[in-house]
Amino acid sequence: MSSSQAVPATHLREPDPYKLGRAPYHGGSGHGHGEPPGHGAGGPASKRVIVGYGFWIFLLSDIVMFSGFFAAHAVLQDATAGGPSGKDLFDLSRVAIETGLLLASSFTCGMAAVATEARSHLWTQVFLLVTGLLGLGFLIMEAQEFAAMIAEGAGPQRSAFLSSFFAVVGCHGLHVTAGLLWLGTMMAQIFVKGFRPNILRRLLCFNLFWHALDIIWVALFTIVYLIGAGA
Amino acid sequence: MSADTNHDSESGDVAPGVEGTSIRAGVQGYLIGLGLAVLLTAASFYTAGSGWIWGPGIPVALVVLAIAQIGVHLAFFLHITTAPDNTNNVLALAFGVLIVALVVGGSIWIMGHVNHNMMPMQEMLQMQR
């Protein structure tokens, strides 16, 4: 039942829905500008796309580094050397508040990106400021937690379990600290230089960084705190 | 420099973290992501705190919830999509996930066996006498 007598093969095909430029279909009227060619034929991608991709690779390498800390912690979770375990130390309501703060800051960071997209100076700065304050609140709570643990003799030198705990949570805290410094410089740059293309690219990278920190925190509060407090 | 921005707005390329054009759609996406993330976080803390799941199954449930939440964050906050212009980002992510799985899974697996095969401390002390 083949009806392939007069219909050319190109007309049976979808007119390249994803604009990959592989279909030999050139629009209906034949003016020469039907479907645009794919990205391969359109020259290199815009700088913004390339910068975003490169920063995404960096973030993934950062996550791979964190996976080493996570593996160490998972292996050393029971090596308490007679000292306190996660069940004795972790205050889950405090962890829940920290989680809420970081999640809210991730959301306001996204709102700042939307405001930037709308080219609103005021709202971008407001949302970035809120993001920074929420991140600062998270850091303060974490510092208090660390100080309390060290004060009751459960510092990183107490056991292998606590060493790995302070390493993985502290490394995330250092990342948040670096993110806050970056946030401050971004706010200053927007204030002084405005929405120039290079500033917009930096903002994009900062957004990616801040959201990635929240992703790491999701793994952290699940594996270190919730499973650690239950086991 | 203005040519650069024009190129950005006209090309269909999307980097991770790049917003859509409409404010409403952007806010909506983040709100959906926030809602799902809050739900999954609350479910995690509730599962850990209460005994509604069989005890040994709690870690599994928590890991599943965490992976779901990471997926929500990737989709709604980092804007990793299945669109063909996102292929590079997805491929890089897949490679990252592979390495993380190898490092974490491999460590737990190997160290678990090493622990299991280690001589108990009592016997070791007796042999040293």
C-alpha cells in the first residue's frame, strides 16, 4: 500500500520542529527565508549562552568536589569514637529554619533575575538585598550551631564523624559566604554600571551559583541531618 | 555592545538560568518551583520526624524525596530543560551525576565491604597478646 508515487519525501517530514537545520525544508513560498537554519549553521552561540554553559560546567565540578565530602561523611557516619552521634547533636527544628531561609533566598534570587529581565533597577536591588539578608540569616544560624557544638566538646577534633560533619557543612557555609560577598559586589556593580551586557552575564552566573548552593543544601539536610539524626 | 544584546534577544538559545521573556511567566515558574520545593521539604522533615513509614525504609524515602526536590530545583530555578538548545547543559549534568554516583556509591559500597571483612576489635586485641 505504498503511495509514494508523486509526493516528494521532504513534504512527508515535519518542517524541522526543533530548528536543528537538518531537514531539507525551506519554507513554503521559496523566498529563501523560511525556517531559519539550525544553530550549527548560524555561527557560534551568543556570549551569554557560552558564559552560562561554562559556569554550569564549573558548578558541576564543584558538585563533584562536594560528592567527595559527602562520600567521606557517609563512610564515617558511625565512626563516633565513643563521642556524641548525630542523634544527640542535631536540632532538626533549627535545620528546618535554615532550610526555609535558604529556599526563600533562592526564590528571591529568582525574582531578582525576573526583575533584571524586566530591566527594573529598583526591584533587582530589592530582591538581591532580600536574598542577601536571608543568606546572612542562614549563615548566622549555622555559625551559632557550630559554636554551640564546639562549646559542648563536640568540635571537629572529637571524632571522625564530627570531622566529616564540619568539613561538609562548613564547606557549604564557606560557599554561602563567598556567594554573599559576590552578591554585594554585584549590587554595587549594578548600582554603578547599570545593566550592561557583561553585568547581565555576571548576574546570570551569580543566579546559577546561588541556586546550586540550595541544591547542595537539599542533599546536605537530607543525608547529613535527617538520615544522620534518625540512624 | 548593543549588537550583543540584540543577538541575545533574537536567538532562541537558552543558557541555564536564563529567563523567559514575560515577567508573569517568569514569576509563575519560580512560584511553582517554590511551592513544590516547600512541599517536598516539608514531606522530608515530616517523614524523618514521625513514624508513619516503616523505620528502615525512612532513609530510602528521604533520598527519593531529596532527588525529587533536586529535580524541581533544576527544572524551575536553574531552567534545565529538555529543549534541543539545552542539550549541552543536560549532557554536562548527566556526566556530573555519573561522577557523583560513582564517588558516593562506590565509597559506600567499598567501605561497607571493608568494614564487614575487618577483624573484630576483640580478636585483634587477643592476637596482639
